[in-house]
Amino acid sequence: MNVRTIGLALIISSVTVFGADNSVAGTWKQNLAKSKYNPGPAPTIPATLRIEAVEGGEKLYVDGVGADGTAASWNYTATYDGKPVPVKGSPYGDMASLKKIDEKTSQITYTKAGKVTRISKRTVSSDGKTLTIAAKGTNAKGEKYNNVSLFEKQ
């Protein structure tokens, strides 16, 4: 192989590892009209997600406002190996683990003090413009919820 071939191979490898195949990477804004909150209430201000591809996983940044008007911002960096990582500021828990189901689908499991509090299944549409998050869990009051949030790529 010559230098040009090696350079091209390195570029292709880097793009694959760092996210060209990561369809969830990007900035996403919630469409509240197409989101469903059960039992509710729904937030009145749309959340924004920023997801960056990192080797073997992602960095997630969330900025939103809860239905009660409380600001909520959190982030984590996790790999798709399902191992828990610390989360700062999340209303769902103090740890999160991430698993890739397929190229367009992943699952995030939040825990608090070792107990599962939320499981979110994220699916990117075939055209890459919509991210749907189906989340089931138990809120701070001990009530079960089943929410579906729709986000649009910015």
C-alpha cells in the first residue's frame, strides 16, 4: 500500500469509529405537539438534545424544563457496552447505561442508588430527520409513566 491508500484507509476508519454511521449524532429539538405524556402533565417548553459521537459511544447533553417549570440539564459520556456511567443533574437517576440495538435504535437505562428508574428506547427514522424516544419508568412520586417524545433534527 502506498501513503495515499493508507491515508484514505485511516480517514475511512476514523469516520466509521467517530460517527458517520451514528445516526443519532446531532442536535434535536422536541416537538411537543407530537409528543405524548402518560399520565402527564407534559412540559410546555421543548427540550433540546445534543448528541456527539465518541469512540464506541456518545456524549449526550440535555437541556429542558419539566412540566413543573423546573429547569433540567444533564449530560453523560457512555459507550454502547451497557456499563453504567455517572450522570450529573438528571431527574431520572445518578447513573446511565447505553446499549446499541441496531444502527437506528439504542436503549438508555437510568438508575438511582442501583434501582432502575427509567428505560428509554431511542429510534431514528429512516430519513434521519426524526428521533423518537419511548420512555417507561417511575417518577419521584412513585407513579409509573409511559412517555413518547418526538424530536426533530436541527
